[in-house]
Amino acid sequence: MAVTNNAATFESTSRTAQAGPDLKLHFHEAGEGEPVVMLHGGGPGASAWSNFGRNLEVFAEHHRTLLVDQPGFGHSDKPEITGQFFTFSADALVGLLDSLGIEKVHLVGNSLGGGTAVRFALRHPDRAGRLVLMAPGGLGVNVFAPDPTEGIKRLYAFAAPPGPSKEKLGDFLKTLVYDQSLVTDELIEERYRVAADPESLRAMASMGKSFTSPETFEEGMLWREAYKLRQRVLLVWGREDRVNPLDGALLALKLIPRAQLHVFGRCGHWAQLEKFAEFNRLTLDFLRSA
């Protein structure tokens, strides 16, 4: 039974379930009602709880809410990624939902998680409800901003020689937010403990390879298939996003038949935290609107 929002702590909501013959995924679950899956972004030390832990109690008042650690992240297994990551993760999510007996879900995806949500909706359209895509990976095309962006450069630099460091992690995290005070020493310490683990570094390298390998990288160019999405889609962007800049929304907005775009000013890549109350209200209204 899902716990109520009154007990939505890390420990009380923590779950693990089989998502395939050799794959277990960790997730957090609270609330009742129509299911909503929230998929975190990438980057060193990322997890479902680090991205959406604060939002869980609010969403659990209205929905059965699952925050899922994608393969290679958080407390989920860290397998070698076969094929393209968005596809691998989307298929793992199907396995998790099958294990839990859940047929259809709304999806809220941030960055990397947005890409997984899109691939899930394309491969399994009957199982995807509405999509809330927050500066999604693979879907945006930078029309004016340089590529790779400042944030992506900092991401690549983390594991580059001479190796990971707290300073490099801090530099990356600061590109994610407009409000620099959100990047505390405690946050850096917490994420570095996970990010510097050899297993996490191997998983990140395996995921990164799927975005650059000649055999798989084109499958990550989701914008080429955006016109196929038939779900209602809410695109959410921070005006000051330095990872996936705002101009990346333009092509997706044009191609997705049932898309709308909401832009938060004075906001970076983490709208769910920087615009906490507004993001929660906007998303919940979208999920239940006629």
C-alpha cells in the first residue's frame, strides 16, 4: 500500500522492484489516485529524490506518485547500457510498471528524464498519459545558443582527467540554477559521495557512450520523431537555463501537435525547485484539466 503524504520521507517511501530479468529499479512511492511517474535529470550524483523529493508530498495529495531512479542512477542497478539510453531506460520503466501492475501513467521528466519520457510515449503510446517535459534531453534543438552549452561542458569536465573533484561538481551544479544559493556545501557533499563512486562513474560512462556512439546516437535525436506524439504535452523551461537553453523549445513547440510552453523567468534548469510552488500548481492543473 502506498504511504500517505504525511510520511513521505526518503526511508518511508523507498521501494525496489524488478524491472527485467537482470534489472532492479529503486523508486519512491506515495499517494493514491491516477499514477504519475517523475523521472530525474542526469549529471553526477543525480537521483529521483535529489530532483523531486521535495515535490513528492504535494503530488501525493492528488496522485499515486512514483519517483524513479533511472538505470545507472541513485539506488537502482547500474548495468552496462545496451543501445541508446532513452530507449533502455524507457523499456526498464515498462518492466517496472508491469511488476507493479500499473497500466498507464502520466510522466513528468526533467532533462534526461524528459528524454526517457518522450521515448516511452513513442514506444508505448497507449501507456503514456500526459507529458510534462522540463527542458527535455533529445527533444530540444538549440537555434541560437552554442552547442555544447556551458552546462554540458561542465558535465563532461567532471570525470575528465585528472578525475572527479568537488570543485568540478560544484561548477556543474551552479550551471543548473539561477539562484546560486541553492548549491550548498551540503548538496555538493551529498552528490559527490555518489558521483565519485567507481560504479557510478562506470555507469555514467556507459550512458554517455550511448549518446556519442555512431551505432546509437541518432536514436537520441528525439526531435526528429516529435511530430508522432499524440499526448497532451506541457513544455516547461527556465529562461536562464544554461544546460538546455530556452531556444531549444522552439522546434519541439512547433512539431508536437498538442504542445504548450510555459517559461519561468529568473529560473534555470531546476524549475521544480527554483519555482517550487508555481511548478507544482502548474503541473497539477495541467494533469487534471479537461
